[in-house]
Amino acid sequence: MNADPIPPSLTLFETYKMRLRRRRLLWRSWRSRRQLTARVDRTKNISPTDILAVVVLRNEAQRLPYFLAHYRRLGVSHFLIVDNDSDDGSAEMLADQPDVSLWHTTKSYHASRFGVDWSTWLQWKYARAHWCLTVDVDEVLIYSGYRQYGLRDLTAWLDNRGAKAFGALLLDMYPKGPLSHASYTAGQNPSEVLNWFDPNPYRSEWQMPMGSLWVQGGARERVFFADDPRRSPTLNKLPLVKWYHRYAYANSTHSILPPQLNLAYDGPGGQQPSGVLLHSKFLPLIVAKSATEKSRAQHFHTPSEFDHYYDGITADPNLWHPQSLAFEGPEQLQKLGLLQGIDW
């Protein structure tokens, strides 16, 4: 269910605090630029009308071939990518791509606000006045009509309506049976392997003073956080923004400043046009990778509190249950209220 359609208004003092917070975040991102070393810089090839993608990654060689192909088909012209010290060949693969500019860092993902400081710097420097897509490699954006209408069509549609951002629900996809029993080949569409999802329940509430929506629910909550649902993952995202140099993501792409941009997404069952990010976290490689990520302790504000989550994935669970639905496409998700269609 969606939250009330409009969040409470900010007081003048809250507005002032949000302005100060935005300035601090921009300062952090500017300072973090020293942590990045350009490995391949092709930014001189960026044209004023190009749609850009900003990505922070580590060890994503399996997902990258499909990820790049999908977003190229959608209309991304140039990828600005930060490689956080991969050792699986991801950086070498990316360095050979003619539409990729690549930076390397060995610094802490956790200390960089989970990569947001690095991505904000790249947005500030290269993405001004561009429509900019900020996604993880395990996120595949779809929306109504995406096979016929690419990002250039979508952003033109948004421009004509004066919209500055486009929101999406992060939808966890999973196989039927233990995670490790699935089989995935690099370059394959992940939804051919992870072809089930939870159609409900999802709940939303507005978070103040940020004015952002907080959506929770779905498969990870059902399986890993049933005893404490308030700690389950946040599922609302604003992945596509027409970037301005004073913008800053506040909490991954879940919320952004200035706060009025957060109104672009009003959640499952809402009225704002929206998409879905198909989340391919649960490819079979996740079982072994979870033990590594638990020891690295880079992915949560208080990593030790989520040891049970990593242990649960390492146990190779079956996320499927009788209410799971087989994925069919965006038309199905629109009927379920998980995305809102676009009147092309």
C-alpha cells in the first residue's frame, strides 16, 4: 500500500537544516576525490545530450556483460564507474569498453557512505545538466514500455512534464530451490534464472524531515527479518535524476537533497510514474560471496548486527514460497501496483 500522497511540509528550521546537510554532503564528496585514481578517462567523449550512468562496484565480472548490454540498449551513452579494488577481472573488462571511464580506489566503501561520496563527486564534475542513472550492477531498471521506449524517450517525457527525477521499487528476484542450485552464465539475463518474486506485502511511510518515502517488505524481509521487520532493507530508490551541481544523494539512492526531489516517487500503489529495479542479488555466487562480505563488514552502518543475514544466505536457503509469482514483465508489475505506467 502507498503512504499518504503528500508528506508533511517542512518547517523553516528543517529546511535550513536540510540545506546545511546538503552542503556537508557535497563537501564530503569533493574531499573524497583524492581517493580516486583515474584508470581510463574517456570523459572528453561525453556529449551535452548524453545520458550517463554512475556506478560503484567490486568484483562484478559475472554481472557486468548483461548490465552493460541492458543499459546500452536502454540508451546510456557513457558509464562513469568506480572500481573498489576488484580482483576478479572486473577492472580489466571495464578498461576495454569504449563507453566507460574508470576510476580505482582501495579506500573503504563503508567510510565513503557506501560509495555515495565517490559517485557524488563524479556527478558534480561530469553529470551537470545530464540525465544521470545511478545504479548498482545487480539492478536492472525496467518500466512500462521499456522495450519500445528507451531512456531518451523516458527523459524527454519527464522533461515535457517538468520532472527532475524518476523513482523505482527495488524488487528482489530469486530462483525456486536453494540459491546455489541455480545456474547462471555471464551475459545471461538474470531474470531467466531469478524468475520469482514476492507480489506483496509492501508498506510505505514518509520519513521526515527528508521528505523521502520508506518502502519495506518483500522476500528479504520475509526470510531474513521476519522477527524485526523495521530492520529489513529499504526498497525505494530514485535512480534517474536530471543532475544539478547542488544535488546530493543522502542515503544511497533511497533519498536525495534538496528534499522536494523525493516527491518524484510515492511507492507501490502510488500515482507517480515509476519503474522497477529487478534486483539480481541472489544469483548462485551470493552463497560463497556472503561469507566474504561478512568478514569485510562494508555494507551496513553497524555490520555486526547483520551477521545473521549473511549467515542466512550462506546457509543456501530456498526463498520461494507458495505465494511467489513467476516474473512475466512490466505489464504484470503494473497490474500488481508495483510500478505506475507511463502514458506514452
